[in-house]
Amino acid sequence: MKNTLLLFTILLFCSCKDNELQKFNVFSEKWVKEIDRYSNSLIDKNELPGLVVMVKKGDKQIFHKSYGYSDEEKKIELDKNAIFRIASITKTITALGILKLMENGELNLDDEIEKYIPEFKNLEVLTYFDSENYTYTTTPANRKITILDLLTHYSGVGYGRYTDNKKYNEMYNTFVKDSVVELYTTKKIFLKENITRLSRVPLVSHPGTGFEYGMSYDILGYVIELVSGKSLNNFFNETFFIPLEMENTFFYIPEEKTNLLIPVLTNKNGYWANYKAENYDINYPVKGAKSYYSGGAGLSGTISDYSNFLTMIVNKGKYKNKRILKEETIQLMDKTSIRNITTKEKKLSHGIASGISVKKNKRRLSSVSQKEISILFWSGMFGCSYFINLEDGTIGLVFKQVYDLKNLVDYDEVYQNIILDMPY
């Protein structure tokens, strides 16, 4: 009798699980078709040459697929395990590196940056640039820069020639230009030298007064080196890449894996060709001195590797039962020091590692009662982007490798909407 009851229980459990799985598959098939439809439409309309999409729920991988080509001209299909230049989503890793040092009691978020880098002691803010006489004026900064200012892009440090302020651009291009490495380089230069040069450049705005996207995270990378006593490369490897099994993420790609790196493409008269930047060598991950570790944009890696990093975040600091960061540290990402970003298109917020947006979650809810959810997100210069919902563990990644700053964010928002409505 006991055996009969046990068998019945097992069969009933399996039947329930099968029904749940069948129900999931019925709904997910429609959802997958929507991802396929939208992704293929971008390729068919020649808006993108190729992309890789991945979706996870915590530890569970739900979707991973590539579309289009890594080389459209030669019709080389994009490998879903390709290595991408992830650019600015390097910043999220750098931010959590700083938080790890905070956890260890080695620094505080309200520490003034000059405590670690004395060159930032006497800060000046640009007030005027005379384009006719090539002179400029400055005023002393109204306060010091803190580590929290750097984490939230409220330091007043910009991206030089890429800063929206026209007068600042003119000053920078006249007096600074190539003396500071802003993005990528094949030249032999180290963080210490570059950040020292940067400390002499006037700020775009007073610290704490407004969002200014820029080189704050390169400064933070140098802080990590100073506090940890390790190169940023070694610190990342020991703290994140090895324990998170990120085996294909690098500042500079080993020779035996360079075949996995795909080119950055740009649209020229309707055709996708290799992108050649004016002020840096786009092949920096495989060429040159390989000495500059940019905490703001320097990493390259696979979508799977980065998903492991995000899995650690949604699992509240754990990865495969290994504790990487404390749960309360992860909670800082969307609950502490949220600051506003105002652009021409919209208003957003920024925490200490990612942008933060609020969306309506339609899943399983009526149109009358839609729950608001907080989404953490960011994207890189060449189109690698992610978003995470800390509440339910949803992870979405869309990796592209193109130079097209105009449309990439619009694509990412569509993917967010599709993935957030996914039925579980």
C-alpha cells in the first residue's frame, strides 16, 4: 500500500511538473517567436549586421541565440560565443570592485578622492573658453570629489572631446586632445600616468552638481590599483573572473583566442564595413603595448561570461553557492544615492553602478493593476547592453558590435519590453 501511494505521489508530481513545463512551452514559444521576429527584422532592414541575445532567470539560462553576421560582406555568420568589445558595461564591474573594497573596510564611499590621488587636491572648473584667442578661464571647484561622486558620474569629470558642452570641447581639443587616453589605446601608458594627466584638466562642472558621463571610472580603476596593491587586471581576475567562471573576459585577448573577437562594423552607404576610429586603434584588445587597464571601457568578453557576472548580482552576491559580495552590498545598487539624469529625450536615474528605470510589469497582471518594477541597465559604445530585474531575477543581454550611437538605445528598449513580458 505504501509503495502504491509513493508511486501515485511521484506520478502526480511529474504530471504537475509536465503540465507546468507544457504551459511554459506554449507561452514561451510565442515569446521566442517575438524575439526572433524583431531580431530578424533588424537584420532584414539592414539596421544591424548581427547580434546575440541571452535571457536568464537567476541561474537558469532560458534563451541564447545569435542573428545575422559578424562580417556581413563575407557572409560570416555571427557565433553566439563570440568575444565582443563590451566598452562601458566594464563600468559595472569596476563599480562592484570598489564596493568589494568597501566591504573589506579598505575605503569608504564618502572618502575624498585626493586621499588616494593627491593630484586631485586643487580642482578647477572651466568657466569660459575664448575660441579666437585660444585662452580659457577657470574657477576653484566648490568642493572635493568623493568616491560616490565618481560612482554616480557626479564628479564633474567628462569624456573630453565627447562632452556635450561645446566650449569645453573646444578647450579640450585645443589644450588636451591626445595627451589623455579617453577610451582605448595601443600606446604604452599606465593608469597612473594617464590619471595624473587627467587631474590637470579642468572639470566640466562642479562636483555634485550634475550628471556628467566621463572618465570617472578610469579614476576608480586606479583607486582599485592603489588600495588593493594589484593591477586592475589581476584584481578583476581574482575577485570576479576566476570565481565567476568568466574564462573569456579580458582587457587584452590572448593570442590563442583572438579568432573569437569579431570586428566593429559601421554602415557606409548601406553596407557594413569595418569601423576605423579617428582617434584610437579599434584593434586595441589584440595589438599594441597592452598596458592600459581602463575601468571605464577596456574589457572584451562573451555574452555568457557577462551573464555569470549578472547572475551573481541577481543572486544577491552569490554564484553557485560561492559568496562573492555581501547581500547588503548588492542592495546598494538601486537603493542608495540615486541621482537624476536629464537628457534631451527623457529623464532617468543613476545608482552607483547602473542606470535605473521604472517600468510597468504586465506579466500575469491585468491592465488595470500593473506593478511598477525597478530595472537596472547600461550599455556600451559598440552596442553591448544588459538589464536586470533584481526583484524576480530576470536577466536580459543584447550584444552588438557596431558603431552607430544614434539607434542602439532604441533597440535595447524594445528588447527590454519583450523580455519583461516573458511568461514564466
